[in-house]
Amino acid sequence: MQGIWSQMSVAYKDLSLFPDIQLPAGLKMPKFDLYDGHGDRVFHLRGYCSKMRGAGGKDKLLMAYFSQSLSGAALEWYTRQDVSKWYIWDDMAQDFARNFQYNIEIVPDRMSLTKMEKKPNESFREYGLRWREQASRVNPPMEEKEMVEYFIQAQEPTYFGHLVTVVGRPFNGVVKMGEMVEDGLKSRKIMSYFALKATTQAIQNDTGSLLGQKEHDDVAMVVLESRHGPKGPSH
């Protein structure tokens, strides 16, 4: 029984989508940022066209070498296309943009940034860099002062209590303060909000138990005295 591969042609002319297209003399193929199907597909198209300026706007050349900028699911999509329906660059670009529209990541907004928490396995600096990267994608763009305010709002109570005192400083300065708080928590020079709350609650519970026991003893004494009458002076 013959396998499926025995029925496929592996000739260059059959495997290449644009077998007759050659790089113009002197044109050096640039290094592309690879697109795997995630992220903004229009952003990728713009980046590709910017790096292919030397192609002189030749549609067939742009379409033929577009695969060099793809990987994963995007490259698989490209190799499965019927290129006979692509007469000009716009035809391919429209198909590409339409196919990967569903894969666009949700662009963060100001509200979502306040809910972006530090992961257990990342340092405060890593968290700050990740948060700052997402903040740079917000539209309309955020001024640094506004960015700092939203970053502080995103902190859990322990960090918030310390970082709120540095409102007005540059973002990098706030991150450095966060690192100091992080070091303080690790060395136990700073007690976390949750640990402090638990300790306070435990103290209150213990105090309440002692007060409750005293009240219970006082009531028991009153009951005994009412049964036996108050003790008079001994003669």
C-alpha cells in the first residue's frame, strides 16, 4: 500500500508558490520579525513592507518572500493558499489580515491595567517591565504621571501602602521602591498586609476570649450569690 507522500510531487516547481520569482541583483534579504498567527497582523504587514522597501513595490516579489516573515500557524496558512487568486499584493494582504483577525490579542485599556497583578514566580522588576510593556499599548497613550498612578492602583495592599507615598516620581523610581519593599518582605523587615491582618485578628480573638471568660465568671458568681444569699460579716 502506497503512502500519501508517494502521491505528492516534491519538485521545486510544485513546492514553490512563486517558482519564477528571483531576488533582484544587489537586493539583500533583510531579517524579519516572524509572525506566528498571534498579535496584530496589520502591524506585521507594516513591518514587512518597511523592510522590503528595496523591492521597489514589485507585488510578485513581495508576495513570494512574505513567507520568510512567517512561522507556525501563519506559515502553514500561507503554504496552503491558492496563489492564482492573488494578482497584486493587496489581494494577499487582505486575505492574510482577514484570516488572522480572530487571533488579535485584546488591546489593554486603563481599567485592565489596574487588574494586572504580579505573578507568584516573577520578581517585582519583571512584573514592572511586563506591566510597562502592556501600558505602552494603551490607546490613547498614557503620560508617565498617569502611568505611575495606574501602576500603584494595581498593587496589592502591602505594596500599595508603600508605593502610594512615591506618587509623582518617574516610573523607574516607583519600580525601585517596589524592589525595596520586596526585599523587606523577604527579610521580614516588612510585614505583609495579610500577615499583619491575620496577626491583628488573632490578637483580637484572644482578647475577646479572655473578656468573654471574665464575663462568664462574673455571671456565675452573681448566680451563686443569689442562691445562697450574700455573705454577711462573720461573728
